[in-house]
Amino acid sequence: MLIRRTTSWPRKVFSGVQPTGALHIGNYLGAVKRWVELQEAGEDVTYCIVDLHSMTIPPDPDTLRHNTLQMTATLLACGIDPNRATLFLQSAVPQHAELSWILGCLTTMARLTHLPQYKEKSANMKEIPLGLYLYPVLQAADIMLYKATHVPVGEDQIQQLQLAQSLARAFNNKYGKTFPLCETLVNDGSRLKSLRDPSKKMSKSDPDSKSCIMLMDPPDLVLEKVKKSVTDFKSEVTFDPAERPGVSNLVTIHSLVSGKSTDEICQEAVGKNTGQYKLAVAEALIEHLRPIRELIEQYSRDGGYLSSVIEEGSERARATAERTIDEVKEKIGVDCFNVGRLRRHVRRENK
């Protein structure tokens, strides 16, 4: 069991990933690997491919379809089991957009424009799409629709989750206890840095292609990227993120793929210089990623199976979402489509 009980609500985990193409090791070690660990620990887990979120900057339709299937293949290859986790497509569950609108009426533009992700993404935009403002509200709806109590996140997403907590609290105060206040599960791997500039977070949007390692990178490319990673002028291997961010980043990666602590890694590296140590990191990474890469290739050749996984998972998610949205509609009074409930209301009005 990886989650301490801190709430009276049934423990449920929710997280999502955008279908924006191939994942790098920061995405994998910082998010998806933890998802698998939570699944293996027997937690009630729901994982979503959040394709509606990718619409803030509308992608090419065929590219989006391809990326959605590719992301499904990647998640399965990393160890997500559709028989033990609910894996589904956000756009296949219309209640996400429905709850997002309702929650949007409980917050303000001022609050949304102060969120760090909005500031970062809008910085270089001349015209800001409405979807960028509403992105965190939809994110809150994603979580609240499944009454999630825990959400695995990176450190840079904590403030986004605080909005979900705020909206749940606002709804509960106005309409009665309906949603749990979700808690964050901060992922260690979310702190992985660029191989070329360890002062920055690892990102595939970095113009330097050697700054991150993709899950589908072949072994020779992994070796090349690790060998060219920026460290410092000291030769010994130590873990000191503040003073030695480059070599500490490699130690973190090595620790996450090997399951060893950073202290164990550094102890084993005594007597090696950073050049020799890079070879050990590359070897550990290559061996860890090899079966994942092979499974991605295997799953990618079976689009029919990938589609069936998403379809079945989306049906399960939709059943949960329908129960939640029905409860929400009853509490806020937009349930007039329910004839029986409407008649009861009319009788009360006539008394």
C-alpha cells in the first residue's frame, strides 16, 4: 500500500497524460512508472489520455488520432494493465466538459490568470485562447468527476491541484458534501533535469535534441546522449543537486531505473570518474528501456487491440462519470430532464 489513509472517502487515484507524441524518461520516471507502482499496490486507479487538453493549441486531426493510439501503446508497454486500471480517453466521456462548465461558474478569471501554468504558456502569445484560461478548470473536473482522493503530480503542478481543492470546497460549501479534497502524491522523477542544461526541467520541446532521452531512442542514441550530458569539472560521483546539478541528475536517473538509493549509487561509483560513471548510467538505462521499447513497437502494430482497450476503459469511466454528474445536477437544480424528480418538485411547490 503506497498511500496513507488521511481521508474518510474511499481511496481513489486519478491522473492524466496528453497525447502529444512520444514520452521521454522524465515523463516515464516522473509519472507513468509511479502509476504502475500504484496499480501494482492494489490501489483503485483511473488513468486518462486527456485529448481535450491538447486542444488549447489545436493539433492536426490525423496527428492527434495517431498520438492517441501511440500513447495507449506506450502506457500498456510501461505496465498499465487495463484489467486492473481504468484507462480511457477523455473526449469519450462528455461529462468532463459538462462538469468543467459547472465548476467554471465557481471561480474567477483573476484566479485563473494567476496560476503559473497560464503565465508560462501565455507569455509569448499575442492572442490567448479561452481554452488556456479554462485548462485548469477542466483539469479539476477530470479529478472531481471520479471523486479522486489522490493525484500523482510533479512539483510544478501542485498549484494546479490547489485549484481543484478550492473548487471542491466551494461546491461542497454551496451544495453540500459531494467531492473529496484531493491530495497530491509528488513524484521524485518529476525533478529530472535537461541533460544539456541541468538548471532546466527535462523537456522534449527543448531545441537541443540531446537534452532528453525518449523511450523509443535506440541504445546507441541513449549512450550518445548520456555521454554528452553536462556535468562539471570534478571527477568523483556525488549527489548534491544544489552544487552539482548535472552529475546529481544522472544519479537520480540511475537510482530510479535501478531501484537503488542515491547513497547506494554513489557508494558503488567510488573510484570511477564521471566519464566512466556515464557509461554505467547509460547501460542501466538501455537495459531498463529495452523491453518497454520492444512492447511499444509490438502494441503499435495492433491498432484494433489498442482501440478496444480505450473503448472498454471509456465505457467503465463513463458509468462512473454519469453517476457523479447526475448527483451534481440534482444538487444544483438542473435535473429537470428527470420527470419523476420534476413532478415531486411541482408537488412540493403546490403544497
